[in-house]
Amino acid sequence: MRHSALKVEYNNLTTRLISEVEISDSLNKSKNINAKALWDTGAMMTAITPEAAKYLNLVSYDRRKVKGIKDEITLTGIARVCIKLPDIQEIICDVLICSLVKDIDLLIGMDIIQLGDFSISNGGKKTLFTFVIPPFKNKTDLFEKAVEINKSLI
């Protein structure tokens, strides 16, 4: 089975994991937008800004109550998009249409992250994050790796 992978490296430690993506309507891919995506393991579902949704002429097919960071509950639209990550196949998914943090067009939530393996490393005072679809059969276990290294120090 072929794996598609994304790799983003930072020259320092970062608190925000951001990648470039291409977004289009899942049915009409003739119009797309290059966007900045924030990866958020605390978000259950992927979300797009109202401005990006308007540019793509997305049509909301449903509405859902969403609880935000400050426990504010809002009713927001849901649309279907096609997301193209660098070096990864297209992902068709539903997105919430809602306001996001400044300079971010798309928030990638656990609905996408759970489709593959996601890794963050901070060695050498630099952040590296990778994502691969589909997930590997053998899971990455950092706990076991630490135990093995610690055994060799005794």
C-alpha cells in the first residue's frame, strides 16, 4: 500500500503547527484557494472561515451547534470540501463554517488527523511535524523507545 506523507520543519520551537493546503468545493473543483491550515488535536472537526467558504461559493447543507474555546455555543453551517495537502492525496470531508484565529483559513481537526499517523518532535530546539496516510500497521511507541534507551544507560 502506498503512503502519502507531509513534513513541516521549523527552525525553532513552535506552539502552532501550520501547513499550506489547497481547498476546493468537493463537487466543483474548478475554483480553489491556497490556504494556511492550523493542525489542532483539540478540535473534533475540521473548520473553514466564512471568508474562504464565500470565496469558494460553498453551500451549507446542514447546521450544527458548536462549543468553542470559551464554551460559547454557536449554530454554524456545514459544507463538504476537498482538501489537498502537499504530497498527500485529496481528502473529501465535511467542515464547519466558523470564525478562526487570525491568518488561518482552515483548522484541521481530529476527523482528518485520525485518518493517518501524526507526529511532533522537538529535538535540537526545532519542531518537526509529520503526517502520513494511511496509518502504518506498526504504531510509533515513544514510551517503549524511552524504556529501551534508559535500559542502556544502566
